[in-house]
Amino acid sequence: MSSIADAVRLGPGPVDLAAIDTDAAPGYDGDKVSGAADLEAMRDELAELQERLFAEGKTGGRRSVLLVLQGMDTSGKGGTLRHTVGLFDPQGVRITSFKAPTEEERSHDFLWRVERALPEPGYVGVFDRSHYEDVLIARVRELAPADEIERRYDAIVDFEQRLVDGGTTVVKCMLHVSAAEQRKRLLARLGDPTKFWKFNPGDIDERAYWAAYQQAYEVALERTGQAAPWHVIPADKKWFRNLAVGTLLLEALRGLDPQWPAADFDVAEQRARLEDEAPPR
Amino acid sequence: MSSIADAVRLGPGPVDLAAIDTDAAPGYDGDKVSGAADLEAMRDELAELQERLFAEGKTGGRRSVLLVLQGMDTSGKGGTLRHTVGLFDPQGVRITSFKAPTEEERSHDFLWRVERALPEPGYVGVFDRSHYEDVLIARVRELAPADEIERRYDAIVDFEQRLVDGGTTVVKCMLHVSAAEQRKRLLARLGDPTKFWKFNPGDIDERAYWAAYQQAYEVALERTGQAAPWHVIPADKKWFRNLAVGTLLLEALRGLDPQWPAADFDVAEQRARLEDEAPPR
């Protein structure tokens, strides 16, 4: 399964998104049925590793995991939350959905609101969109001056290096869909009254900037991989997207290899206290 | 299934917790196996109602659900989060675990930190412990003057009435275990190295105050049911606890009966835009 992780991980150097097939299942031999089964098969190990990490965090540990989900509209961030992040115990997960910044948020540095949403020790934090919007839509739609955008790439690397140094494993995923697949998914939303709420006419406006967005992603992916690598996950196949993100989370947790904390009390003494106790009435 | 809800809901008047059997399954005829199956059978309806509420919240709706979980140590708040709250799409859930207040929190009114944790429109918020600690442990361990504790009961009712008036359905559950069951669960933690981290010698100290805690619960349950009723859920049987909380959440969502939002755009026009578009390259 870790061959998926290797296959989707970006190394250093230029990125050509057009050369990465959005409909592929790199590093995986199976199909939709086996993909769903293989994801389900991760459930118990994911849950146990997550609980160990949570236990570690409750007993003085400082480590955590942060999943960063980026992708064009309809690329499946919500579906990934449901199907993959949904495998975890919700008690140990903290999801933050980043929208257009509020006035207060805009009055601060772009990393201010991100800093406040970082996972506590022991938690799996999930960013549904992230600080990367500040070099993606901000670049494409010129929401900040060019020199400010330039500054942000290095600021992001420094920020993520600090997270990593502080014990956070940062797992960055770009869900990669094609313009044709997005069109299909937007049409599906328009064909289903239970999905109208997910549609915004502005989503079609943004398609006029498709090439600019792809380029902005390429620049961001190239310039921000130093502290934590990027993964480009072909996302036309929803089952592969779910499986790939699950695989990366499993790999991250296995890498941390959290252990059940030892007792910081005398177990026999505490047992004796309970056994000798006059029962409360 | 709604007979469970009726059976665990408190009406007005004095509360005698000793008279409520912690090992019962009120309003339910089945056993552990059917209880787990009946909970699982709620999954699809819970998920759809939750998504409708979420959709409503994304399109201008103001309604939300807030589940308040209270109970003695080992009563199963964590298990309820995992097994019942875990049925929801994590995207629409916001869990807050309230610990002993920080210095900053103590410098404000006791409801300050609670206010900041309220669910946004469309969300299911979950409080793992809550503002009720401020009339439970605070009363038993005299963490605040008696007249301040007195003041808090009415303040809580006013606060919850404001939530309800603002569109939040508040579902309050006390997970009710016996002292004997708690002893068994604490001994189980001491007998399993994967559970040592959940144990704290202070948990045994608190058992000396068991009767005082039960009394503090009785006073709280009696005095704070006006805006949102309390439910006392027998929690010695974990499967019943999970099923009962699931039933209450399902009932709350059915009561809201959220509808898929209508399109606030011309569907045909948007379809035509996509169909006529020069595809992005």
C-alpha cells in the first residue's frame, strides 16, 4: 500500500500537473471494489494508532498530525473528510474549513488564522483548504500585491518547518481533477436538487481561470515542499482519492509509532485502594 | 424507538437518581445485539438529516444541534463520541472537550468559554462536559462561593433559552452509572496497559464525594430543564447508552426536518453556461 504513497509524493524540482493523469491510480493494482475494501481494512490500525497518539498527547506528548487538503472546486475535499477522515474516532480529530478571510482575519498576517487552528498534541488536525489559498486564489485573482505573494512562499516553508520541529507531521495533499471531470461534477450538481446547495454560479466563473490556477498550484507545489512534501492525488476516481489519503495518514501514524503511555502511578497500589475502599452509597 | 426518548426524558419536579436503575434499558425491548443493529440502522437517516441541516446552514439557515454530554468519570462520554457521534459526517460536527478552566477562562464569567464553543448554523455541536461542571464539581469541591453557584442555575436557563430562541436544539444527556459499575471500570483500566493513560489516582479520591456529586446532579437536573429538558441515560450497558443518545439525536434532527435548499440561481441557465463553455485547457 505504501507504493501509493511513494507514487503520489512529489520530489524537488519543477511540477507539471498536465503530465499527471487525474484518472490514474498510481502505485495501486486494484479496482474500485478492492480499493474500498483496502481502505476499510485500514480502519482498525488507523483507530489504534490514533488512540495511541491521543493517549500520548494526554500524558505530556507534543506530537500531532496535520492533514492539509487542497484542490479545485469539486475535487472531493468533502468526500475525503467523510470517507477517510470519518474512519477516525471523532474525539481525536479537529477539522477546520477555511473560507474567504473575515475582516478581522485580513487585518492580520495570513498565517494568523492558521496558527489558531493548529491541532493540539495528540490530535489529527484537518485543514479543508488552508494557508495555500493565500498563494492560489490570492495569486490568480490578485487579492494581494505580487511581492506579498512572493514573500508568502518562504513564510509558508518557515511556518511548516516550525510545525515539523515542534512534533507535527504535516501531510499535504492536492486533490487533482481535470477540467472535464469538474464540468461533469458541476453538471451532476445541477441535475440533482439535493446538490443545488453545493453549487455556486461563481464556480463556473472560476473555470475561466483554470490554467492560471493550475499554474499557481505548480508554483506553490514547487516552492513549498521543503519542510513537508506535497502529494498530488489523482482525484477523478473517488475511491482512489479516499484510499490514497487513507494510505498517507496510515503511513504518517506508523512513522510516529506512538506507544501506550506507561502508568505514572503505582498500579498495584491503586488497585488496592479500590479493592479496600468502603463503597460509596 | 422514540419510546426510549420518552422513557429517559425528565419532566419537571424533583429528581431521585437512586430510583433510576443504571443497568436498565428503558423504552427498549431488545438486547445488546439488536441494540447495536438498531443504532447502525439509524446511520443513513442520521447522515441525510445532518447533511440537510448542513446545507441549510450554508444557505442562510440559522439552526443547529447541540449535544451536551455529562456524567461521572467512566460513564462513557468518550465511547458515546466514538460510537454514536461517529455515525455523522465529521465535516458537520464540532466537538469541544471542557477541562478544568484555564486562568484566562476563570477570569471571565463561567459561560464565556461555552459561548465561544457553540456550533455554527448547520452544525452538530457536541460538548464533552460543559457549563454544568460549573454547578457540579464547582459545588461539590466548593470552587466558587455558594451564592455564585446559586446564581448559575438561572444563568444557565437564560443562556439555554437564548440558544433555543436562536434556533439551536439542545439535547442534554446525563450518562448515569452506578458507583459499583464505576469501580469495575476503573479496575478494568488498571488491569489493561492500553488503558493506564485514562486512569488518574484522583478518580478514586473523587469517589469519596460520590453522594455529593449525585446530589449536585439532582439539583442541576431539577433546576435547569426549563429551556431544554434533561435526559438521564442508564449507562451501565454501553450498547444502550449508544442507542439512547443516537435515538435522541435522530429525534432532534427529525424535529428540525431540514429541507434541501432550493436553488438561488436559474438551474437551466447555469447548465447552458457549462454546456456552451469553451472547455478550459
